[in-house]
Amino acid sequence: MATTKSLQQGSSTVEFALVAALLLTLLFGIMESGRVFLVWNAAQEVTRRAARNAAILGFGFTPFIQYDAVLNPEATSGTIAFPGIGEITNWTVSIQFMTGTFGALTATSSPPASAAINRSNCTQGLNPCVKAVQATLCVPGSDPCQPVSYLPTALPGTSLQLFLPVSSVTLPLESAGASPG
């Protein structure tokens, strides 16, 4: 006849397995939530940084601006990812120069060759007269802009299909690389 002690052998192991599974799921969920906020914030920072640099540097510096936006201004070629966030690369940063008036801006496919030409076009009422710059985070080559896929890291093996927000920043064109005088 079995004793009470022998019937309860292993019950603590089963209880631990049930509780540990719940605690680990909660722990990994908290970690992934933190990473979601990190990536979301990085997406906003990358587009803000790219738009600011484009507004100041102007035309002809797009590759440098894209590398600098992902915090690697020394790079000159290849795909560079934002540190610790593989989803955001220099190729997911799209920079467009905008013409028109604020509230009705449209992207130009051929911005002026220099800040001096742009200034001349704007004063004479010619096109293209670039007035703003827009930096967007989206899938490279997508038109209209498609959101970049988010890859969960704390939940390996899941087929979760998530996307980063289409982060976009529009700023007025500043010096556009023009030197004073």
C-alpha cells in the first residue's frame, strides 16, 4: 500500500514547472515591451536627426545623412544598422526635398544642385524651389512608404508579424549647405 509521502513525491517539481512557466512568460513579455519602446524611440530619433541634418547640409549629402542618422557618420558604404536595433538601417531612412507651401508640400524628384541655385529659384519664383525636407523611416524603395518589420527578440520562434510606426519628420530648409555671404 502506498504511503501519503510516496504519493506526493514530485508534486513540488510540477508546481515549480507551472509557476516558472508563468514567471518566465511574464519576464520575457516585460523585456520585449521595453525593447518595443526602445525601437519606437530610436525610430523617432533617427528621422529627427536625418531631417535636421538634411535641412542644414542640403543637397548632395543624402548618403552621409543616412549613415549619420543611424549613428555611424564614419561609414562610407554598405548597410549600417542602428546600434542594437537591426531593423533600422541607413537604407530605411528616406530623405525627400519638398517644394510648395507648408500645408501643401510635395516631394521633388530632382532637387537643385546647390543651395545657391535653390536660393535663386526661390527668389525668381522658379521650380524647383525647395522649402522643406522630410525624413521618413520605411522599407527601402517602397512608394508609398511601407512600415519596417519589427523582429521580436525575447520571443524566439514566434511568427508574430509586427511593424514599426511610419515615423516621419518634416522641417523647413535652413542653410542647405550655403556658406554665409
